Amino acid sequence: MRYISTRGRAPELGFCDALLAGLATDGGLYVPQTWPSVSAPTTGSYADRAAAIMQPFIGSEIDAPTMLRLSREAYSSFRHPDVVPLVQIAPEHYLLELFHGPTLAFKDVALQLIGRLFDHVLSQRNQRVMIVGATSGDTGSAAIDGVKSCNNVDIVILYPRGRVSDVQRRQMTTVDAPNVHTVAIDGTFDDCQDLVKAMFNDAPFRDANNLSAVNSINWARVMAQTVYYFTALQALGRSATFSVPTGNFGNVLAGWIAKQMGAPIEKLIVGSNSNDILTRFFDTHAMQMTSVVPTLSPSMDIQVSSNFERLLFEMNDRDGGATAQQLDAFRAQGKMSVEPDQYASWIAPMFRAHRSDDAETLAVMKRMHNDHGMFVDPHTAVGIASAEHCAEPGVPTITLATAHPAKFPDAVKQATGVEPPLPEHLSDLMQRTERIVDLPNDLQAVEAFVAARQRR
Ligand SMILES: *Cc1c(COP(=O)(O)O)cnc(C)c1O
């Protein structure tokens, strides 16, 4: 399998190079040259089926026994025997619980595997990388946990001091591993992100320190997320619609790809919070940027959904030049429209969308607790509300439950009056020792810190 850039001007790569590159050199995102059709095995553990579903994307670059071993190692870190259990909440409505991994959010599904893929490829090539990233909460802890045992990877995660929850911070700062460094920046999340971008744009620094990224545009993350669409439909035993609480469009894109690979998916419901660039796109057929407002579901507080670029590339019949032009205009004008025929062929038959504001989100959380004695986190609640708005009679809906309620205790308490308990393996999180470095919002200081942390 070869990988091409959505902007058409970067070299084609194999799976391992696309994995390590993340972003293409022309600023585009890597996609496979074709969508393989897959007949997912119906027996075996989640890890075994995952390895088989992903193998066509990897080809011969990692052999099947090795892929099986890496997949088994990755998913043994999940605390549920089904890894991602399907739970019924209404006659035609199910939750797919994606939060049984080490850091309690669905990002573990991809990042537990990616850490192991990185380490495998790097050790074969006798290379090392330094992963740097910025986090507003969930990504940082999932990335740290995914690479904490990797011999060939160091990681520095920047977070805005005082602006992530105690649980989120402690999930990062209490990991005691020589290759993990959590840095509190005196600034906002945007400041952290700007520092990371500046480090990547500093070519001599980037090359001298072998910088790498595992953000949500990395192809392997999307790939790993296609798996649970197949396994959920197998558990259900019939076709279904999925409702996906969305930020960067990564998770819902994985559903669209699973459908291209042959999964019997009816429709994909795109759930947004008040940061509703996607909902407005479905209403107006135009993407228009606005500023970000903070909500109860912070992992979906985004201005632009970066993974939408991969769908846009398909809508342009895989014309990278046309896609690049459209995105340049979007950056310049803050707005981009798609043609009516593009919308009619690619969007209308497949997607539905709903925006859930904080009041509706809290109401869903409260109702789930009253009616089912069940805590749901605010992101999952956006997915449930969207499913209820967009579901069609006679078609079952599976809502992706993207975080454990204990990851967002304040919102859960606000909705239900009760604080959800942390699961067993994290019950002593608040007593563990933290390791934090404080740095100013200053590129030189951060670069000096990163350079000194590289193990040679
Ligand atoms: C990251 C995240 C999302 C959004 O996922 P995307 O792939 O960016 O759409 C939703 N819920 C939770 C809990 C998350 O951590």
C-alpha cells in the first residue's frame, strides 16, 4: 500500500514512512492510494480482528505475526475483556464504550497501538524520535501513556498551566518514566500550540532533535479507529447508523473509511458542541471559521476540523491541486464553499449533523443518570443528543462513548449532583507524586529544554 498527500505535491510513501512523517511535506495529509475492501474476521479477540482489519493498510512493511503481537500488546492495556463493549440504552440505541483504556478516552485505542508501531519501526531502522505536542487535556495523557515504555521515543508535552483539569494534569504528570516530560507553560493552549508549530518550523532544530508528532492528522490514528466500526456492527449483528461526537473529524472520518472498506454503516451523525463549524457546513454547504468558545466538552472545542481535509480530497475526486487551492482560499478568507453536486454526491447521502449546546448536554447527562443510573461524560452526551435528533425509525444507532465520566467529574457533578468515582486502576491518582517542569511562554527556553531531554 502506498500513501499520497491530499495536496498532491509530496512524495508517495509506504506505511512506515507515513506513520513517522505525520504531516506531508506539502502541508497535506496522507491517505492510502486506494480503499481496500476488507472482510473482517468474525471470531477471535478484538486485538486479533484489529490486526487483520488493518493489515491491508500496512501491506508487507510489517509482517502479519508482528502486527498481531503489537495489536495484542496494545489492547491488553484495556480494562474490559471486549476492549470496546457495546451497551444497549434504548430499544434501538446503543453505546460503544471506547473509554476502557489507560487514560479513559477513546484516543487510547489509536495511541496505545501507535506507540508500539513507532517503537517497532524505529528499532528496526536504528533511529530515535522526540515527540513534541501541545494538549488541552486528553491527547497529552493518551500520547504519554502510549509511548511511556518505548525505548526509541522521548516525549515532551506542553499544557497551559492551570487550564487543564486535575485529573487530566495528573494523568500526565504522575507517569514515572525516563522518556516522559510534562511541561506547564505560562500561557493558553494556543500559546502551547504555537510553540510546537514554531519548533517544527525551525528546520535546523527539528532535524537536530528528530522531532515527530502523533497528533490527530497522523494516518495511523485514523486507521486504528476504523476497527471498532467493524467490531461494533459484528456485535450488533446488523447494519446501523453511528453517532460520533466530533472535534477534528478524525473519529467520524474513520467511520466513513470503514464504510468504503465494506462495513455495513447506514449513516454517520456528526455531533458538535457550540463550536459548530461542521453543523453550519451541513446547513449552508460552506465552512466558515469563527472563534472558539469554551464548553463542557473541551476536547471538541476546535475552530477548524483538520481531518475534514481527507474527505474534501475525495469530494474533489482525489485532485490534490484542487484541494490545496480550496484550502489556501479557506486560510485566506476564513470561508470555503463546496459545489452543489459535490454536496449531493458525497455529503447528503451519508451524513447528518446536530449541534448540542451545554444546556442540552447537561439535560442528557441528567436524564441518563435518572433513567438508567448511568453516568455519561459530556462528549458522549453530545453524541447521544445528536443520535436522538437524527435517528431514523427502524435503524439502530450506535453512539460512540468517547470518554469515561470520571474524566470530567465537574460536568458530571453539575448535571447529576454526584461525583463519578475513578476506576480502580486510577483510584490513587490524587495521591501519586507529580513531576512537572514550569517554563515561560518562550521558544528559546522550550527548545533548550527539549534539546537537553533527547536521549542519544
Ligand atoms: C478528542 C476527543 C473527541 C473528538 O474526536 P475527533 O476525532 O477530534 O473528532 C471527542 N471526545 C473526546 C472525549 C475526545 O477526547
